[in-house]
Amino acid sequence: MTEPLLVGTDLFKMYGTTPALRGSSLTVRAGEIVAVMGSSGSGKSTLLHCLAGIVRPDDGTVVYAGRQISAMSDVERSALRRRDFGFVFQFGQLVPELTCVENVALPLRLDGVRRKEAERRSREWLDRLEVGDVAGKLPGQISGGQGQRIAVARALVTEPKVVFADEPTGALDSLNGEKVMQLLGQAARDTGAAVVLVTHEPRVAAYADREVVVRDGASLDLERVA
Amino acid sequence: MSPSWLRELLLGARMALAGGRSGLARATLTAVGVGLGVAMLLAAVSIPHMMQARSDRGAARADQNYGTQVARTDRSTLVGVADMQYRDTSFRGRLVQAEGSQPVLPPGLSALPRPGEMAVSPALARLLVSPEGALLRERLHYPTTALIADEGLQGPGELAFYLGTDTLTADTSGVSRRNAFGDENTSEGLDPVLLLLVVIIFVVLLLPVAMFVASAIRFGGDSRDRRLAGVRLVGADTGMARRIAAGEAMLSALLGIAAGAVMFLAGRSFVGSVELMGISVYPSDVQPDPVLAALIVLAVPAAAVVVTMLSLRRVLIEPLGVVRRGADTPRRLWWRLLMPALGVLLLLPLVGSVSKESEGFSEWQVIGGVCLILLGVATLLPWLVQSVVRRIHGGPVAWQLAVRRLQLDGSMSARAVTGVAVAVAGAIGLQMMFAAVEANYQRFSGQDSTRAQISIAARMPHGWSDAAGFAARLAATPGVTSVTPRSVLSLNLPASPSGEQASAPLTIGECAVLRRLAELGDCADGDVFLVDNPDVPVPAPGATVTLNEEGEGATWTIPSGARTVRPLSDPLNGDTVGLLATPAALPVAIRDRPDLQLQALVTVDAAATDTVDRVTNTRWELDPLGTTWELNPTVVDNKFAQIRRGLFAGAAATLLLIGASLLVVVLEQLRDRRRLLAVLVAFGTRRRTMSWAILWQTAVPVVLGLVLACAAGVGLGAVLLRIIGAPVAIDWAGIGVVSALAGGVILLVTGLSLPVLWRLMRAEGLRTE
Amino acid sequence: MSIGHSFLGLLEGRPRHGYDLKRAYDERFSPGRPLHHGQVYATLSRLLKNGLVVVDGLEPGEGPERKRYAVTDAGITDVQSWLSQPEKPEPYLQSVLYTKVVLALMTGRPADEILDVQRTEHLRLMREVTRRKTGGDLAEQLICDHALFHLEADLRWLELTAARLNELAARVRP
Ligand SMILES: Nc1ncnc2c1ncn2[C@@H]1O[C@H](COP(=O)(O)OP(=O)(O)O)[C@@H](O)[C@H]1O
Ligand SMILES: [Mg+2]
């Protein structure tokens, strides 16, 4: 088995007096798709935020490719997220005033890629996700399913090592959800990206290689139980 | 109003307050915003009463006869003008002396101070006991036996005193006999040009305030639209939704008026303790004009409803959400041009009709014209922003984000900037007018402050024979380096063949002094010189002239040995004119005339401090009715200077107010985009990028607004200059200053919104509610 | 009963040989689980006996594979009525799993472990089916989806039961 790429160990996080994580651990290997399941409010999103270096856990460590994320400065973590990670959220993630292709190009441009080149690569990804025809439209003018595919394209355009997807199909009907998951899974396998897939839908989780269940802020790695 | 109407309005009013803490915050924000505007409007409409009260009190204490003879009675009081300056403040001083047993009293006194005692204003009393008043204490060392009451003062901070004396005589110049105080028509009204300026200043400052009120009413508009969508979902039709919105707006406006009234009253009680530009005001003088105040109270809620209705025109409130219309529809230009065009048309008939001497003008025509031109800026700006921004492509990420945002919803930012643009346009127009008018009101005094710094006038009881002693006393004052004493009398020249009676000044002084006034050549005591200056003709030697002064008309025959000499420039009066005489050349009746006025030019050591006040102290001992003044190359008409200072203070306050509303708009936009910001942070966007995006997003409309404002301001200025008949000249420096001020406000707003941006750029925003 | 009906439906298009029928059925309806020859023979002889198909032609040799079959009018009517009849919904209340959980609770064994193990197994199967689905054509996808939805329903039940184990325990324990 390959070396672990991203390891979160004994993560604790409190929001005020609300415990969101109580000793959660998760290991992600390169190229694998891990589903994080659990009822709503169980701490899935918080776990994802900690692993991605968006939120600093109160206790515990997150190690990515041998580097401790929780010890990095904000600037370093931002750069890491820009280069090595990609993100897909449930909704409201596209910048409404940018066209779809500009939205996809955004992470590349943030990392200093020139506009022409960034948009060329973005168009390739839009075609790959079968939404090349809406490239010039604004997010307000396309359907939810198309919007999520744009978001997937944006998450993958930088060819990240890990894609974090928080309920990427949560706002879609099952057909569109299936399609988005298929495309995300396929594209991730093609580029060798690992995916941390937060969901409470078993059919979505079934696209993963294995799953982890979060209950009351603690994760239960089922493979180890089984 | 049908009951259902009323119900919907009330429902709207309740909704304005509903929504927990954020709803309350929104209502508070609007109330504070509208309140600020209302308070400013109330303050503005209080100014007429304030000015009136000040000028009434000024007229009530008027005590100058201007040469009119007044008979002595039992009630007569003699009043001598002893106005003086201490540090930078000039203030009113009077010597008073009872001539009868029941002397009339100036307002604010219950008895005339006895000789050697004085009554002072409260502010002067405070100054005299404070460390800052030490030098003044040496001058006004008399016991203070009474305080001047409010009705005898213009404002609480005014310095003034009445000093009792028994040395005045009615025929001394500067002394008036009064059998009553007060004068109907002593206060000078503003001439038409200044009135025009004042009217325009008001329009230029208050229009942006009114626009600020309008934008304050729109605070929280987006969340209101969402709320209305909720109301539509449970079955309200479009009309009901609109009435609910109207109810909400009206309640905010009413709360705003209440807040404004509170702020106004608070500010009013505070006003007594501040002094701005040498003016202090009694709180009781600050009373809004009742008609205008009623207008404000009615107009603000009405405007709130109208603004709300207008803003709903572009929004489609559907049960499932809010659809913004017309993002792509190009704005039409023609009607936007109509307004400024109408404004210019209104003003054009006035061209050349207003001057210092003209009769007056239709104030409403001016107000209407200026308002229309400035409102033209407000209507043109959204069109301009949309047209320009649509053509912008490319650029770095921050720029792209900003431009795209403006393309999608440019009107939002344009609206916020409109106030700035209107204020700047007005200020530029005014600035141009100022530059032109200033020349008329700024007299070039001909004084040369490099050769002498202080000029003294003091009466010499024994005429010229006191001159040396006076000069010695002045020279002994610390800081004084030299004193040049002389006297000037006016002579009536013999009538010319055409019958005109000319007059010329006669300057008395030692050779050393006269030598500075003309190219004398040889000079000995007893010589007389005739100055060859075409401005003032002089009689030939041997002619007989008469003294043209109060009292007796002594005559003098100009010695035949009098030589004609060429003039030199004098530090006080410019090129010398008239006759020059050494003391011995004059008859005693002229030379040692009682109360001959000494004019002494004083030079001072630049390193010494407070010399002017020390010299004034010496002069006060020599003659309290004399004067001391510093030499200045230019003298700005006092009234003009005050208007100008008022404009700058007002413009600064207005820009700050507008800056506040801009800040609110930016913060609101940021808060609306909280989730998006969090997503951007998630995929690694730098703070710097977002900060620049915010700056560009504000700066682009502001720059466009400034360009438009400059154009409109120059246009307005040109029309105004034509009205007062002055040549059109563009005041680039003024444009620069005003634009820089506006730019500073933008930077300030961006700077203040950054901490909020950074706070929002955290992961908490990712949480889905 | 459905193999017979499927055969009839396949024959409606055109007459087929026995081996042809089996191949078509395996491809469409039962990928990965081919029919036994015996099943094919038994089904076809039953259809022949009931007059729903007739032998339309013969190739040299023995066995049903050598015969060509065609559907009769009676056969077409029979398919029609089968299609228009709804399937009886299966109430799975008496499922083995339920029995296991209740038994575990009654005997004081850890019921949530049973549920977790079952859950893992369900998900494992779902992943497998999903994998097959992503490789397959539309027909295969639809069949897999059917399985997935059923599995998902079971999973939901597992989750709900897990969440209500305490309640259930209170009921089943004396
Ligand atoms: N920013 C936050 N502030 C306060 N509480 C939070 C915040 N984010 C999450 N929580 C709380 O932490 C718990 C876990 O939340 P979350 O990780 O979003 O769960 P999930 O994604 O599984 O629905 C919940 O109780 C939630 O209310
Ligand atoms: Mg979540």
C-alpha cells in the first residue's frame, strides 16, 4: 500500500462551547477517494476544514506530505491550498460576476498563470466535464448541475494532489448528482488526485474507495473495524 | 387610506424592526444615517435665525455717530473705540464716560463702570486670569467690577470690555456721544455677489447631504428585498409588497428624524462651548426656521417612500427570490442630459446681471439652476460608469474581480459615489467663483512688511513736542529695533482755476524720517519739500493752504524755498504723495496742535516673541484710543474670509458624511458576500488580492465620478463667472485640492473596510446556515 | 416466472434460435449470471406446451438450440398482461437482518456491531455495483441503479435502526 499523503490525528475543535470535533482521525493515501459520512451536525465539514488547513484544530495534528499543516503560517497554508488542494462545496461557490471559464481560471490566475494560458487550460477542463458550451455564461445563467461541474473543473484545473468536496451533490437531483460524481471520480482518477468526499448519501459515498463515519465529532475508520 | 393599506404599512413598519439583532442593527444604522443628515439639515436651516440674532445684538449695542452731532443731556454717555488685538484675536473694547447723572447703558451692563474699573465678557474674564492672558493682563490691569451679560455679546466666546474713564471729550476723533445705544441700520448686508456665493454654498453643501439621506434610507436594501420575497411566498401580491416596503421605509425615516432631532439638540447644547473660526454661538440662537424645519420633517419620510419605490422599480420581487432587472439594458442618455441642460438654461438669463453694486437677483432661479446642474451629475454618473466599465477587459485578478462586479451591478457603487461627485462638482464651481471674486475683495494694501512690521497711531496731547518722548517709550519696548515717528495732516489747497478744491497730505518728521519718503538731497530742520507724484497735485511754493482737520482752520504759507523732490516707496502707504515738512518749518499752531496723531513705523527683532502685544501695551498707555496694526501686503475683506472658511469646513464635513455612507455600502456588500469570501479563502486567495479588488471597485467609480464632477464643476463655474461678469478662468489648484480631498475620503473608506474584509475572510463563513 | 415472459418479449421482434435467445437474455437482463442450458430448455418446453410459442424452423442436430422459435398470438397476449400487472411490493419486515438485531438485543449481544458490519458489507457491495455501473452501457447502468437504490434503502434502514437501537432495546427486552 502507498504511503499516507494526508494524516489527521486526534483532532479536537470547539466552537464556543459546542464541540465540533472530539478526537477525529483520518488517513488519506495518494489517489484514493475517501468518503466521510455521518449525520448532519456530526462534524464532517469541520473535519474537512481542519484537514485542508482552513481551520486550525484546537488539538491534534494534520500532516500533509510530511509537513505539519497545523504549524504553518496563514500565508503558507494559503499557498498550499492554492497549489496542492482543490475545493468543491455544496453551493454558492462561484463568483457571480465572473463567467464560468473565468471562475475555473481563477485558481490558476491566483497562482500567477497568465490569463490566456489559464483560460485555455480552463476550457479544456470545461470540455472534459461536458460543460464547454456554457464557458462564456455567468453562474446565474446556468443550472445547478452545470454549476457543480464548473466547480469540479475549478477544483481540478490546478491538478491538485487532494480535492476536498463537501456535499458536492447535496443541492442536486440524483441524476445530476450521479453525473457530477462520475465526472469527479473519473477526473480525479485520471489526474491521480486523492478526494476527501463529505456526504451523507450512501450512493454518493459508493463512488469512494472506502468510507469513514463521523459520529458526534469522532471518526470511525470502518476499514479498521472490519 | 383603506384599512388594508394601513395594515400593510404597519406590517412593513413592524418588519423594519423584526429580524432580531441584525434587523435592529439595520434599523439603527438607517436611523443614525438619516439622523445625521437630518441634524445637518436642521443646523443649516437654523443659520438664518442665528445670523439674525447675532446681527440684532450687534445692532443693539451700536454706538458710533459717524460725525453726527448729538446734544449733551443728563443721559449722555461718551464712548471711545478701543478695539484691540491680542495674539490672533481682535476684539471689541470701549472707553465709557458718563456725562450726566443718568447715563444710558450699553446692552449687557447694569451700570457704567466707574473710571478705572471695567466690565468684561465672561470669556475675557477667563482669559485675563489664565496664564495665556499674562501680557493682556499688563494692558487691562484694571479691576473687573462686572461681567457683560449675554444680550450685550455676539456669542459666548466673544472677548469684549467696557472701561470706565473720565478723560474723554466729545470732540475727540473716535469718541461718540450717545443718548441711546443701538442703531437700526448699522449692520452691513451682504452685497449681491457675496449673497450669490452664500446661496450657492448652501446648495452645494446641502444637496449632497440630502443625497446622503436618500442613500441612508437604502441601507439594508438587499436584505429587505429578500424579506419581501418571503412575504410574497406567503401570498402577498406585488402591490402589497410595495406598500409593506413603503411602511418600512417610512418607519426608518421617522426614526431617523427622531434621531436627527436628538443629535441636533445634543449638538446645540454642545455648540456653546466650541469656537470655530473665531465665531461662537449661544445655543439659544440656534433655532431652526419653523417653516423649513416642518418641510424637513415632511419631506424626509416622503423622500424615503419615493426612493424606495424607485429602487423597487428595477427589482422584481418574486415569491422564490429577488430578480434584479436591467443589468444588461443600456441606460438611456438623453433624459440624463436634460437636467443639466435645463439648469444651464435657468442660469443663462442671469449672465452679467449680478455685481457688487447691482440690485439683487432671483435666489430661486439660482438655486434651481445649480441644483439641476448638480443633479445632472447624479443622473449621468450611473450611465457613465456602465458605459465605461462595459468596455474594460483583462488585467490582473483583483482588477478583473472589481471590473466584473461593476459590470454586473455598477449602479450600486455608482449610487454611493454620486454624493461625492455632486459635492466635488459643486465645490469646484464655487472654487472657480472664489478665485475670481477673491481678487475684488482682496485689496492690495501697498504695505511692505519687510521694511517695517508694525504701525502705531496715537494722539499726542501737546502735538509734535511729544513725538520724541513717545518714540522713546516705544523704542524701549522689548523686541523693538527701531521707531520712525511722523505725523500726517490733511491740507486744503487753494482752489484751482476750474474751481475744484483739492487736498493733499502733509507729512511732518525729522530729516532722517523724511529721507525715507523721498529723494531729498540736502535737508535741514526748517526745510519743506513738494513731492512730485502725478497721483496728487501739490501747490507751488508760496501758496497758502488751510488745515483740513476738525476744529480751527489754521493757515500756512508754503515757504518759497520749498523744493520739488521725487517720491520713494513708503512701507505703509506705497509711493509718497503730498508735502513733506520738518518740524521747524511749521507754525506752532499746526505743529503743536493738541491731539496731533503720531504715526510710528516700528521694526522688530524677528527672534523676539509677542512683540506686537508688548508694543500694543505701550501704545495703550500712551493712548488707549489709538491703534496698533501689523503690516500686511494684502488685506482680505473680513466677510469674504469668513465665507471661504465656512465653505472649507462645510465641504470637509459633507465629504466625511458621504464617506460614512460609502463605508456602510461597502460593508454591506462585504457582509452579503461572506460565504463567497470564505470560499475564495478556502482555495488560497491572498488578502492582498481581495483588498485590491475592493480598492479598485471603489476607486473606478470614484475616478469616473471625479472626471464627471470636474467637467460639471468647471461648467457650473463658467456659468457662475459669466453671471458675475468675470472672465472664465479654470482654477486647477482648486480642482486639485478638492479632488485630492475626495480621493482621500475613498482611501479612508477602503482603509476602514479592510479590517472587516479580513475578519470576513475566515473559514467561519463557509458554514452553511 | 419472468424468464418465460422475457423470452416471449425477445421473440416478439423476430423468431430466434434457442442459443440466440439465451445469449440475448444473458446480455440484457442477467449480465454476469448466464442462464443454465437446462433453464432455457425447461422454460421453452413449458412455453411450447402452453401454446405461447411454436417451432418455426429446424437446423440439423438435436436439442432446443437447434430449433427456431416464434411467438404465437397467445404468447403476445400473455406478455401484454404480464407487463400491465403491477409487481407485488415486498414488505421486508420479516427480513433476516431484523431478526438478527432483535435476537442480539434480546440476548444482550452488541446489536450496533451487527449493524456496522452489515453497513460495511452493504457499502462494499454498493461500491462494487457502482464500479460495474461506471463501466457499463445504459442498460447495465439502469440495472445497477436499481440495485443501488435497494441497497441504499437498506442502508437507510440500518442507519435509522442504529439511531433508534436504545428505543428498540427497551421494547424487546422484557
Ligand atoms: N463556525 C462555527 N461556529 C459555531 N459552531 C459551528 C461552526 N461550524 C460548525 N459548528 C458546529 O459544529 C458542529 C459540527 O458542524 P459541521 O462540521 O458543520 O457538521 P456537518 O458538516 O457534519 O453537518 C455543529 O454542531 C455545528 O453547529
Ligand atoms: Mg457540513
